[in-house]
Amino acid sequence: MEHKEIWDVLDSTKIKAYLECPRKFFYEYVVGWRSIEPNIHLEFGKAWHLAMEHLLVKGYEDEELVQAYTLFHNHYRKYFPEVMDDVYAPKNPANAFKAMREYVNRYREEDKNEEVLFTEIAGTVPIRADKVIYFRMDSIIKKDGMYRSREHKTGTTVSRQWIDQWSLDIQTGIYNHVLHCLYLEDEVWGVEINGTFLQKKENKFQRVPARRTKRMMQVWFELVLDVVRRIEYDYWILEGGLAEDKEVMDCFMQNPTSCTNWFGCKFHDYCIAWSNPLKVVETEMPEGMHVSHWDPRAEEAKHTFNLEGV
């Protein structure tokens, strides 16, 4: 396959996808197959981020709550008409507004003395002399004299699994890395996951610290370097034409332990049918998909930090 510039752009989304399954990474981020239909969880999350950013910057008063909901509603309605609200409940506008009211009541007192420094931050941060990782962060806040990143997440169920995932998550590691590049070590508090769980009976909220010691940051660093090396090696095989004529594709290998994650992989049947997908990916576009390469640089950011020189 011919090299595409977007292949060189790595972020936490791509790194986590490769760890989950290199073959899925191949279909989604090398070939670029993505669903045509909007994803309720993705677009609801984007709409919720708009509302949370507004409240974070403007405060939790009633008029700001109304404006935050307006931002949410305008984005949500680009993708999902009112007739679908019952189908997508509890992730619909009516419950979102209810959750926003509950959120400001829950955190108004706790958040009143913090200083919001930046929101909607994007940029690059180095992991080695010739390689950077792209990132997008929701916020950087100064609270009790220390710097933290508060990252907004939505879900439907609070569970031990949901809480525990953030401590070793690739994404929270990148955000901690960015904070340590920007501020002195003893000034960095770490990352805080700001979870909101939309439920039909009762919305719930959970803030989870995702802080790391210096040694645990080194563990994260070595893991990321290892994954990047493996991705680059697979690209070397792919771009060198070393896999196209073989009966079995020997790069971006399958990881069968992940096939049933998240309600099942959408590429499962193709892994069963094709021993070497390079022979067919340019002619066998799956129904309901199109080519759209994920690019973390595409969305505008309010603040940009390129930290290569740090």
C-alpha cells in the first residue's frame, strides 16, 4: 500500500486501538473504514463536552446552564432528530438538561475556588527525539496551588471496571505527560476523570483521580515506545510490499481475545473470511462504511501547545 501522511499521526485513540487489536487498527486507521451512520455515544459525548466547557469557563449560574444546554442541543440535533429521542434514551436532550442541572448542584461548591487556565487544548508532545504524540485535552485547572487536567467522560453505568480503567490508561498517561512538560513536578496534581452517567431512573456522577508517580510515568513511557515501534514495524512491512502477495498477511496481526469487546468487533466477519485483506480491501468496501481517516488535528482547538522542545 502507498504511504499516507495520516499514518504518521499517532494519538491515544490509535495507540489504544492497536493494543486492542492490530488487525482492527489496520481496517480502521490504515485503510480508513468507518461507519457512515453517526454514533450516538460519540456525538452525545461531543455535545456534552461543549456544555461542560461552557460551564467550566462561565460558571454554574442558571443563565450559563441554559447556554450550556443550547450548545449541547445544537450539536446533538445535527445528527439525531427529535423522533429518535425515545430510542436513544437516556442519552437524549431532555435527560442531558436534567443531568446538567444535577451536575451544577453537585459541584458548584466544590469547584468555586479553582482557576480555569485553558480549555479545548490540542498539540503535540515528544516521546523520543524523532516522534511526537498528538493530544487533545479538555482543560487545565489550577486548584489548591496545583495543576490538573479535568477530562469529561459520559457513560451509562458506574462500575469498578469503569473506575479502575483510568489508572493505567494510555490517554491519561499522555495528559499527565503534558502536564509534566508544562509545569514543575511538585506542582502537578495529575488527571481527573469527570464522569457523568446518564440513566433512565437516576443520573450519577463520579470523579476519578488518574495520578501517576514518576516511576509509573516511566512505565507508561516504555509501553508507548514499544507500541509505536510495533506500529512502525508493521508499516515497514506494509509499505515495502512484503505482505501483498502472500496468502496470509503477516503484519497488523489479529488479536482474537478482543473480538467480542464492546458488543463485538465490526470487522469480525472479515477476519474470518480474508487471510490476507490486502488482496481485497480496495475492492470490497463493507456495506454501511466509507473511507474516512481519523485525524486528531482536524478539529479546531482554543489553545495549542507544541512541546517538542521541552
